[in-house]
Amino acid sequence: MSEILIVLQREFLERVRTRGFVLSTLLLPLFVGGMAIIPTLVGSGGGERTLVVVDEAPAGIGDHLVGSLTRPAAAGEDDGYTYRVERIPGPLAAAREDLNRRVLAEEIDAYVHLPADVVSGNGIDYRARNVSNFRVERDIRRAVSEAVQGARLREAGLDVTEVASLLRPVSIRTARVTEAGEKEQSAQSTFMLGYVLGFMVYMLVILYGINVMRSVLEEKTNRIVEVIVSSMKASHLMAGKILGVGAVALFQVSIWAVLGTVAASASGGVAGKLGLPAGALAGAGVDPWMLAAGIGFFILGFFLYASLFAAVGAAVNSEQEAQQYQTVAFLPLIAPMLFIVQVISDPLGTTATVLGMIPFTAPVTMPMRMATAAVPTWQIAASLACTMLAVVVVAWLAGKIYRIGILSTGKKPSLRELGHWLRAA
């Protein structure tokens, strides 16, 4: 046991004391937060857009379009773009050539044609250098639709204001039903929490699992391991490496958890920057049982894949060979990410339940399920038990490969030779 602790301490301190660990621990949360918040601050290329409206529409349509586009944004409303609108009479054929010239000369950003039959024909023309800006197109479509719908209602003898009041949307107050009672939680916060947990477990298991493989491979290629195993058992060396790297992962995650808690304490401001309703992040709280189970799945998932990666590092002789095997090793871990929408949107469905019970996919799937729904306790316990059993079996098999492979050099072993190693060890 003392040998394992010595290796654990060495692996932990060797990584924690590096400049790369400090930078990744501090910069990754800043990077993720910046990627989420900065686009909402700068907008998607927001600013002023200059439009020309060629108006052949019935009276009132053009007035409503211009008024809607140039109206200042109300409090709490998305104000990414402002518009300066120039209005000219039709027909379009007489003005098209000049308008195209102005667009190409960047005197205007675009022009809109309101045809005479816009109320009955239900279509307008939009021309610009860039027609892939969805927000500009959305603003124009919304303004014209309101104008045309209002004209149609007036033709039908209906009061526009009264109809708008009757058709106002219904707000939904969502709450998640748990054994402890109802817990207010929005769809946005639920999806975000499930996605973040699943993605973090996926990335951490892969990154730190590959760290184990590279550490094993480095010591093998440098032939340092031949000196180390002369004074300790190879199985103790492998266990110490896995536990040491795992301790680094838990230490880094703990730091991120503290930073996340601090950010959640200002959830109203953070939610506003992300474009979510106030309190959306506050509703994404994590109860202690779910937190403990999530940590359990992360630890078991790490041990499972770290054992596989340790065996890969011991079996191969170069980084190129390792890349071929490591792709196969973490392939099962990719499956939950391919079905992430199904898992989060229907966490109690067949797809999510099956993936949650398979040991090689459960470490990513179950945290996502627990974050988004009240998963039956027996399923969580059964999944933990199956994953723990898989860890024991895989670690035992990986240890057999490790004991022989760590001292083997030369050509890459074939599957038949790996089978011989398993039987001989």
C-alpha cells in the first residue's frame, strides 16, 4: 500500500505544480464563461443597418414597417440592431439598378420591396450583400407580418388591439416534481445543467485518461519503468498512476465547483448575460444526493477508462500506435454525446435508460439523466453497481496486460499476442 501512495503522491505533485495546471484551472472557466457571455455583449454583428423600402403596398403597411424597425427597444427587449430606413415609391423596376449599385457601393446594407399585392400575395422581396444574417431577416419579417396581419384584420372588420389582447401568449410556470416536493426549474436551466454535466464528465474522463496513457508510454519508451518495477510491483505502479491522476482531476474539479458556486450566487446577473430568464440558473441547483452520485459516476468512469488507457500505454511503443488504440478505447464514451438531445429531453425514455445501464456509457449518461429528471433510485444504484463491477474486471484485465506490456519493446502486439499476455499474466 505504501508503494501505491508513493506513486500517487509523485503523480499528483508532478502535475499540480506545473504552470500548465494552474493556467488550465484558471483560464478554462474564464474561456467557457467568455464564450457564453461575450457574444451576448457584442451581439452577432449588431449596430446600425441602413435599409431602403420600395413601397408599393396599400396605405399603412409601409408606415408600420418603418415605425416598427426604427422604434427604440423596450426594456428587457433584444436590442442587437438599430435601423435607419429610407422610403421611396415604386415601381421596383425603375429603382432596381440604382439600388443594386448602392448596395454594392456599401451606401446601403439592403433594400426591401413591398409589392402592391402584399396583403393577398403574402410575400416581399429582400436584397442585400449578405442574406445569411438571420436576425435582420427576422426583424423585417416580423415587422411586415404585423403590418399585413393588421391590414387583414381591419378588412375583416376586427379591432387589431382587441385581437392582439385575445391572442397574447400564455406563460408557463415550470416545476420539477421530486420526492422532496416541487422544485421550480426552467427548461433552459435543466437543459444547460444536463449538458454541462455530461460534457464535463466526457471531457475530463478522456483528458485525464489520456494523461495516464501518456505517462505510462513515456516511462516505457524512456525505459525508466524497468528501474521502477525492480523495486515495486507493476500492479502497484499502475494503481498509483491511476489514483494520482484521478486525485488531480478531483482537485481541479473542486476548484471549478467553488468558482461555479460563486458564479451561481450572482445567478440573476449571469442569467441576464446569457439571455436566460431571471432565476433560471438558480433553479438549476444540485441536491447533495445527486452531487454524490454524480461524483461517484465520474470517479468510476475515470477508473474504468484510465485502466483501459494504462493498458494501451503499456502495450504500444509509440504515440502513433497509441492513437490508433485510444480511439477504440474511448469510442463507447462518444455514444452518449451522439444521443445527448434524446437523453436530456427524455431522460426516462428507453434510449437514456439503456445507455445509463451500460457501464461504458453510464458515467456520462447518468449525470445528465439525474440533472434533468427524478431517476428511480434503483436505476442509479444498479448503474453504479454495474459500473463498479466493470471497473474491477477491466482493471484486472488491464493489470495483466500492463505487467507484461510495460517491459515489452519492439513491434506492436497483435490481438492474439494480447490474448497470450492475458493468459500468461
